[in-house]
Amino acid sequence: MMEKHTLFMLSPWTEDNGAGPYYCPDCGVVEGFLYYSPEIRAEIEIVSVDFPRPRVEIVELLGLEHQGSPVLILAEGATPPAEALQSMSSGRYFINYPIAICNFLGKLYGGVLPHP
């Protein structure tokens, strides 16, 4: 059985100077997509990561050069779509643009799609 695609999302945070709390607007786009297509949550693994870097969970899979979030790391053996990037450190494919993440998941699992 193939592993699931893994979506990393930032948890809300407060800055060291007490400013905030903040949320990541790009993660908000993906959260909105998952709100409209809640059945997709069961199809993927969703991992919350803290804002400060290094984001160890992502670095372990993609290397230090790719710590941005949201990021969907494709299951090993999955056919990467044209918009996927490949980590030079690990060889793993990933999508790190929120609309592309939503389009990929929506098409793959039959969820809603962002309006073009």
C-alpha cells in the first residue's frame, strides 16, 4: 500500500515580542479548500508545524532548502503533476503553491476546485 500524501500546515503563532497571534494566509487558502471538501482530510496526512525554523519535520523529507508551508509532499511512487517540484536533497516531489495544492487534491479525490 502506498503511503499517503502529506500536507504540512503552519500552526497559528505569536511573535517573540508578543505580536500576534498570526496565521499563515497561504495555509488559510488550503484550510478553506479542506472546509469545502472535508472528505479529503481522510485521504491525506495533515501535519501541523510550528512557525519558527528549522521546521524539522519538513527538513527531514525535503532538506533545509524547502521549509515553506503549506507544502504537500507527494507519496513515494506517486506520479508528480507538472506543477510539482523535486527536492535535490531527498528526491521527493512536492507542491508548495496553495492553489496548486488545492487543484491537485481536488482533481485527485473529487473535491471542489478553485475557480479559474
